[in-house]
Amino acid sequence: MQTKRFLPGIILALLTATAPTFAQETIGAALISRPVLDSSVPLVIALHDGFTQPGTLTTWAFFNDISVGGSVIPLLLTKSGADFIVSGVGTQRSNSGAGLQSFAFGLTSGSASVTSGTLFGWWQDIGVVPLDFVAPSSSGNNTTVTVGTDPLNLFAGANLGSGVQVLNGGNTRDYSIQATAIFSSSAAPEPGTIVLLGIGLVGAIAARRRNV
């Protein structure tokens, strides 16, 4: 009878030890009100700094409380030499002007998987995602603007060219946009859990021997 009392705890410890856990990584500048809207033709923009580990892009968000209308298409980009290659295309979303706007990636072409160095980018209509200008030394979210393109040309494998770093009096840009990917941590049991599991097993065996 004593052995049966140990079994639920042993099973729970085993499940806890082997179940994967998930964490997330968010890249991009703070989602805050910014004073400037692009007046350029519709174009693709990529964050300068990409993801640092393998995972899956799940959500993205931007902040706009100064204009209404226009749309944004989220993108995943990789570099091939100097060129930006589209690896994933998400669902096009409209700007409500309500401030913080968060969306599921909504994959439509390619893959939502990211690896170390995968960049988040977006196609936008004129004046949708606000920005401000920052000195290059003060920000880790400086952006690179790629070759302008028609959204109909955005598909997995499309080569957008080498792009150009946008400068304004020596300063670059921070956009109020972020992307979040989730990744699974190791499913291997933690050492402490292994010890507890071992103690439970030893106790169960000892109790069984006492009852024999």
C-alpha cells in the first residue's frame, strides 16, 4: 500500500521534468508615441538588429496615435550577402490610430521560423508607423530601409536588394514597432528534479520491501 502512495508524486515529478517550457524574445524599439511619419513612397523597412536564437514569430505590434488609415504587412527577412531575402510574410493589418496595436503574425507565405540573425521587417503605406531620429551610438534599434517594393511582390524567396541605411543629419531612426518570437527551452530534466525523482523511487522501493 505504501508504494501506491508514492506513485502519484513520482509520476508528477517525471512529467514536470520532461515537459518543455517556453520563453520569448522581443525585438524593436519601445512602443511609444513618436512625432514623425514617413512621407516616402510605400517601402519595406527592416530592424537593424535581429533575433538571437531559434524560435517562431507569433505576434508583433506598433504604436500610432497620430494618424488613421494605411496598412502594414509584417515580414521576416534574412541576409544573403548584402541582399535582404523574404523568408516569411504575415497578414496585412490596418492602422486604427488607437495607439498600441497588437496582432498575430498570421503567416501567408513562407515560414514563421526565426534563427539567430533573422530580421523583422515590414511593408507600410505612407505614414503609418511613427519614428523619431536618434544618434547611432544611443540606440540598438536603428533601422535599415530596403528597396521600395509593391506589396504584391512580397513572397517567400523574394530578393529585395541591398537597401540603404537611412540617415538624417548623421542620425538614424527608431520606429515604434516590435516583434515577438517564442522558443522552447531544453526538455531535459533539471539536476534537482532528477535528485528528487531518485529519492522518490528509493523511498518507494524501501516501502515495498518493508511490506513484503
